[in-house]
Amino acid sequence: LNGTDTFTYKASDGAAETAFTTVTINVTSIEDVPVAANDTIPHAKDTSVAYSLLNRVSDGDGDTLTATLLSSTQHG
């Protein structure tokens, strides 16, 4: 999470003197990595399959994602 948060605290000298102040914290965003889930695509033999590889991938920053095949299929 990012954004601004604040809190107020009181400092006291143990007698009658106190001071109140508010602290503001600005939390800046960082580059979040995409999150992907393993998937299984059932289909019938000798048929083609249309599937969007990015259906099960999300990115907390909303960045545009791409998919690159790193290994070949074993049976087709």
C-alpha cells in the first residue's frame, strides 16, 4: 500500500506541560512484480486451443503485461 498516513502524539514532562504534534508519513510506491498462477487447460485431442496466457496474471501497479513462451509444449 502507498499514500499518506498521519498520527498525533503527546509529549509530556511529567508535570503539567504537554505538547501535541501530528506526524505525516508519505509512503511512496515501489515497483510491484507481476503475480502469476499455474494453470491447466483441458481440451480434446486433435483440436486447437485459444487461451489468453495473461488471464491468470495480475500486476499491482497496473503495468501492461506481456507473455513469452520459455519452454515448448510436450504433446503438441
